[in-house]
Amino acid sequence: MKGKFLFCFIGIILFCINSLSAQMTLPQLQAMYTNFLIEEGYKPSIDSDGDVVFKVDGKTFWIDIDEKDLESFRIVFSNFWEIESLAEKLKVYEVMNYINRTTKVAKVFMSPKEDDVSMDANIFVNKPEDFKYHFARMLDLLFYEIIEFRDKMNE
């Protein structure tokens, strides 16, 4: 009986600890991402949607903040390829399929109007602050896949 009580008590404590870390507000998330980016040498800002925007080598990226899913971390590089014709759109579908099929974490997708292409890297983390352990690799992956996308489009 004591064992069951102790097991339940420990479970309740762990649940409470997990619940406390899982209840971050939008301003707390923005501050966490912004402070990290400043420490890494970036100059972040907050856009009108509440996402954290930063530049790397002249390219604008943003961290998509979802208060309802704190175990998801997503970096987006939007509108990096403009689609100018139907023939080009067909090639984009082919290259998007290739990238999405052969790459971990990164996804390539068209805008709803199907006139430009964006890419993101999305992972799941235990706690929101765990993103920092994966940030550099996700950014490197995005840069690599953007180059691969452009190379394949120009074949």
C-alpha cells in the first residue's frame, strides 16, 4: 500500500512540474527566443503576428510561436523562390517532392496562391527552452536545403 501511495505521489509531483514548465505565455516565449538570438549575435524583432524575426546573411527567418503547442519549435524562411510560369510550377512540384522525400526535419511548400515557395524546419522538444540545443543544426539544414532546391530548379 505504501508503494502505491509513493508511486502516485511521485506521479503527481512530476505532472505538476511538467505542467508549470508547459504554461509559458506569448511574451515569455518571445523573450526566451529573443534573448537567445541576441546572445548568438542576431538582432531579432517581433512581427505583427507575434513571431520572432531575425536575419542571417541577409535572409529573413522567423520563429513561429504557437502558445498552444509548446513542444513544437519551427523556423521558417518564406518566399525564397518566386514562381513565374506554369512550367516552372511543375518543376517546383518535382523539386519540392524530392526535398520533402529525402530530407529530415525540413519541408518545402508553396504559398496558398502557389506563386512562391517557402521552407521550414520543425522539431518537437521536451520543453520550450530545449530549442537552443537544435537551433544551429536546424538553421544549417535550411541553408543547405535552400541551396539544394535552387540547384535542382536550375538543372
